[in-house]
Amino acid sequence: MDESSVRQVAIKQALTNAYRHGGTADPRAVIGAVLGELPHLRSQAKEIIPLIEAATAEINSLSQDTQATKLEADYPGILAQLTGKKEERRNLPKLDDAKQGKVITRFPPEPNGYPHIGHAKAVILNYRYAKMYSGKLILRFDDTNPGQEKIEYYEAIASGLDWLGIKPDLVKNTSDDVEKIYGLAKRMIDLGHFYVCECNQATIKENRARGKECEHRGMGIGWSQDHWDSLFSSYQENEAVVRFSGHMKDPNTALRDPTMLRIIGHSHPLTGNKYRLWPTYDLASPLEDSMDGVTHALRSKEYELRDELYYRILDALEMRKPRLIEFARLTLRGTPVSKRILKSFIEEGWVDGWDDPRLPTLLGLKRRGIVPEAIGEFVEGMGISKSESEPTWDLLQSINRKIIDQVTKRYLFVGDPVKLVVENAPSLSVILKHHPDNDLGQREVETRGRFYISKADVEMFKDGEIIRLMELFNFQLTKRGGSLGGTFVGVENIHGIKKIHWVPEDAVKFEVRIPGPLFKGEIRNEDTMEIVKGLGEPKTRLLRKGERIQFVRFGFCMVDSEGVAILTHK
Ligand SMILES: [Zn+2]
């Protein structure tokens, strides 16, 4: 158990509860909410309850105003939900120095993997701001690390944006500008801000950690100028790099002479073998943003330490400086977004591929049944807050549910089915609406006294009880020994009667896969895909891949293949 994360969740839940109840959170409700959010800790309730109580007492000791301010600062999404408003202004505050029609933002992904929810956050925020100011969004593939990049990934990112409904005003590649970047880098050498270093990677790393300068740093501008050409000819990979001349003892380690250009022999997916000296992100990012006319660059908080380097490069070159704005990185609890981890899961065959519904990739979310509008609302709810919160799937799912509920057709489904024969039952043909409130059409279901019902339902009833098959008729249950049966009682709905759902005997085999989190805390969750085998009503035979349905009293699903569905959420 990680005490600080329990505390974080407890504070959040106490704030939420206090906001709802006039400034005083109910400790029991907070305990329930925390255990609901951290179900894997239920077995340790004894140890965590005192932590939750302490956090609740702490929140209750604050004034109502302080609670509200804290909630707004740390959990704007929750506040927006509680107030029921679309707090666009609150979560997307005005940008400094932004003029209508003049704002240019950018989304610079490296084409080295499939886009995931973290990318969605970055691109949505940049896009929303461009829209807010009638400005422009640039999609710039930050493709300066050829060994990692593939055409497949450029395409996956472009179609991911398309799915999110985002149309960039300009699409370009950092690799388009390599010559310009060389020119600017050479000027930095001439000005003494960059130098050529022949140390190997390990030495550079060690010296940066120890704050130690290498011999090349002191060789002077002339030496670096003389060795510049060799970067394009005699030097091989790992024999030389170009570094920024910062300070090797700078408390901000990002300024300890970071690498600006390095030789990579691997062929590039777009430029082939034309270039082999490639700028790092730290160099390409400020130069490209400035040259592209970017006015406001929103990027996630892990780059914050590198802001100073970004500005120092542009200052030295007397180039226009965009404004950098940082926001908290988005990960969903239990779901890593690291490309390295996701790739290893795929290579091991532990998940299906980039579109596995357990993954936070856009393809995975789509296959699972999350709609792009829900992702947009989810991201806007967090806004540009820098506070690190790790939202759960539940929040994304509850937003998604609200959006799809009104437009999704209902079908009958019985999980873990058992057969039920009802004596004397009339043969009926019932018309069932696809949606209780909205006109989504209807279908006819025929019954002849033989049904399947769910085993879990059967276990709840006693021998002799009178039960109603939903929208059909009442029967008396006989449960003797291992056998199950029933006798028809009547069709009239009786007030207060218990109802169960059913499918007729010509039902179709359907399997529902329930994706779970990949991790429980730090530990890999081995049981990530629960499978429920059941039966769908006969019309489910006609459902095709990509259709969104709700299995009544079971959950919203995406049909994944014939007879197989993935649970989107309850
Ligand atoms: Zn060196």
C-alpha cells in the first residue's frame, strides 16, 4: 500500500463530499468512496481507514471557501461535474498575450508509436485554444530519431486525430527543416553556445551526473568550427555530438550541456539516407516552434525543467519566443502509456496489438467503445491544471455513458445461462422497443415456453416463488434437487413482483469480454480479461463488428466479431 496515494484519493473524496454537504464531509461516505476507487486495498481496510479519517478531518477543518478553492485548483474536472456546468472558461483559462485570429498552437508527436490518451490530451488542448482564438493548429511530426520512427506511425497519428475530429491547419515534419536547423546550429557554434564533443554516451552521462566538464568544452570556438564538417563525413555514430554550452554544475540538470545534435546511421522513413546528423527534441522544439510562428506551445509538465534551455537557445539566436504552457500529463489509473511498456506487452503477446481494448491507445479506446466526444469532454474537464491526478477509467466511462446511452439499442442477453421450461406457457410474440425512451426502432421476439435465464438470477429465488419474465408473463418457480422448472401463472403484471430477464430457446451464443486494468498498483494484473459466456436474443445474430449495443441489465458493449462483444462499461 502506498500511503501517499491513499491520502491523495482521500483528500479528493473528502473535498468532493464536503462540497456536496455544505463543508462537512461524512467520514463513512469518504471511506466508501475511497475503497470504491481503490478496490484492491479493501483487504487492508483496517490500516487505511485511519488514514482516510485523518484526511477527512483535515478537510473538515478548512473553511468552505478554502475547500472550494482547493477543489477548483486541484480537481477542476470534479468541480465542473458537481456544478453541472461546462466550465470551459474555468478549465481553459484565457491565454496571456493571445489575440483573436493570431494564436498558433502545435501538436508535435514523434511518429514512434500509436497515439494514446496522453497524446489526445495534448492535441485536444492545443486544438481547443486554437479554436478559442480563431487561430491555427499545426501538426508537426517530430521525426528526428530515425531508428524509432515508421511510416505506419505517422499514419496512425494522423488517423487518430481524424477520429478525434481534429483537423490541423498545417501538417509538416521536423525532418523538412533539417537544413535550416543545421544553419542555426552552426551559428550557435560560431557564437560559442554550442560545441563539438567527442566523448561517448557513457562519459557524457557520467560527467553530467557528477557536474564535470570534459576536455572538448574548453577547446574553443575555432576547434568546434574545424570539427563541424567532420560531423557530416569522418565521424561515425557515437564518435561525436554537438552540445549546448550551459553549466555542468547547474542545479537544473537540463542545462548541464545537453546534446543538441547526434549522428544516427539508421535510414529515415521520409528522407532515407540523406541526413545522418539529427537534432534532439531539445534543439528541434524551440527552433521549429519559433520558425513555424507558434505563439503558444502547450506541452506536458515533464518538460518543465527544459523550459529554460528552450528560451536560452532562442535568446542566443535572437529568435521570436513562443509562450510555453505546461499541463499535467494524463494517465489512467492502472494503465501505462509508456511506449516501451506497451510495445513489450504486444511483443510478448500479452495483449492483442495496438488496438487491444485494454490499452489506452486511441485504437484500443475506439475498439472498446469509447467515443471521441467523451475523450474531448474528459480532457477539457482536466483543463491545463498542472496538478498531477491520475483519473480512473470510471470517470471517462461515466462521461461516455451519458453520451451513448440515448442512442444505443438494447438487446436481451443472459450470462451464464440455465434452461427453464415453463409448463402451460402460451406461445407469444412480443414487440420489444430498442430503447425505453427514444425511438430507435423495435423488434419482435417469439417464445414457446422454453427459455434461458441467468444462473445468478435463479440462485436468488426460492422454490415456489412467483416471478415475472420481463415484458412477458409470470410463472411459479420449481426448484427441486438440481432441476429447474416453472408453471405458467398469468400475463398480467403484478405490482411489486420480482422480474428477471431471459432469452428464448433459439438464442444465439454470445461471449462478452470484460477488459480490466493492466496493472494493480505496481503489479501486473494477470486477470485482465474476464470472459462471460452467454446467450443473446435471436436478432443478435445480425450484429456486426463495430456495432454499439446495450445488453439489458448487463452493460454497453461493442460487437467485436460474430458472437463476441467487448464490454465498454456497465
Ligand atoms: Zn567531450
